[in-house]
Amino acid sequence: MKHLIAQITKFGIVGVLAAIIDFGILLALVRYAHMNNVVAGTISFLVALAFNYVLSMKMVFTHRDDMAKWMEVSIFAVSAFVGLLMNDVIIWLATSGMPAGAVHTMHEKYALYTSIGKIIATIVVAIWNFIIRKVFLDAPSSTKSAGRQQRSISHRIGMWSLNHDPFSPHE
């Protein structure tokens, strides 16, 4: 339990830093460039995602020895894509009731609603990311039994990935 609390704390710190980057870019693009919030949200999300990936895999989660790096990156990419979809839908919903062109005609209200949507999206996507990364990407703690770990879906995916590396020469 102590390990999980420490891990959640580190995840939170990395997440807050990534959220600052995400919010900063999103609001700069919406407020100053008058960009559509979904387009701006996609750009800001992807920049923050790159930052988050590097720090999460270095500081929060431990690489699984039973999983190939290509599979780790693939799982991260698929989960990030789902997170991006959730992010964009929530941001879109935040301003969907506003008239077309609201980014220009109701700019302050549009930026405010976008910010509220982004706060909700950040919470939803953070929970999604932690669960997916914990289940599929984090190495098991030493306190787990070997039999339980070998039956896990993440172990089976990892072992498959080690035996089916698309980047190694086939013999």
C-alpha cells in the first residue's frame, strides 16, 4: 500500500506539471490565437503527453522485464489516443451549446467554458491513464505471488511481445 501511495503521489506531480503545460498551451491558443478549442486541445494534449510519457516512465512506473519496449510504447500510444478522444469530446461538449463563431464573438465566455471543460477532461483522463498504465505498464511489486503475476493479462501480453518482436530480424 505504501508503494501505491508513493506511486500515486509521483503520478500526481508529473500530472500536475503536464497539466500546467497542457492548460498553458490550450489557453494561449484559444485566448490569443482565437483557435477552435478542440484543435487547440489536441495540440496542447499531444505536447503535454510527450512530456508526461518521458517523466512517467522514468519516475512513476517501472519498466516490465516481461514486456518488449515496442509493446510498452504501443499500449501507451493506444491509451493516449483514447485519452485524447475523451479530452476532445469533453472540451467540445463544454462549448457545444454556443453559436458558431463563438470563439470570436463570445471570446471570453468561450475561453471560460473551454477551461471548465479542460478541468473536467484532465480529471477524467488522469484517472484513465493511471488505471491503464498501472494495469498494463507497471512492473509488478515484489510482494505479488509469482503465479498470480504469470496469470495476469499484462504478463501474457508482455511475454507475447517478447516472442513476437516485429523489429527483430526473422530467421
